[in-house]
Amino acid sequence: MDDASFENPDVLTAAAQGRLRTIIERIERLEEDKKAVMEDMKEVFAEAKGEGYDVKVLRKVIRIRKQDRAKRQEEEAILDLYLSALGEV
């Protein structure tokens, strides 16, 4: 926004008010969409659990799949090194 929108810092111009309303309404719609997606995911996890899958492990698999393969392999190598140093593997 330019300085013209804030000639008086206590009052927004009509254009600034309209823009603010548009931004807020978009965020509210996105929040509604996010809520719907979260409910859908909850249902899918419940379905997976009902079929005997371990939801905690599924979440971990999803998190791992988001990572860059090289970075993940590097982290796994360091983890193995640390566990080996502690006599855990």
C-alpha cells in the first residue's frame, strides 16, 4: 500500500478498506478450505487405522517423502553413526 492510503493513520481510505475486506475474506475462505482438508485427512487416517495401518508410521513416511532424497540419506547416515557410537545398533 502506498502512503496515500495512510494520510490520517487512524482512518483508512475507502480503497484501503475495500482491499482489507477482500484480503480478510480470502483468508477466511482459505481457513474454511483448510478445515475441510484437515477433516478429509482425518477420515483417511481413520480408514487406514481401521485397515490395520500404523497411523504414526504413516505420518512419518509422509514427512520423509517430502524431504530431499540426498538430505534424507545424509541425515540417516549421521543418525546411524550416532546410534553406532552409542552402541544402539
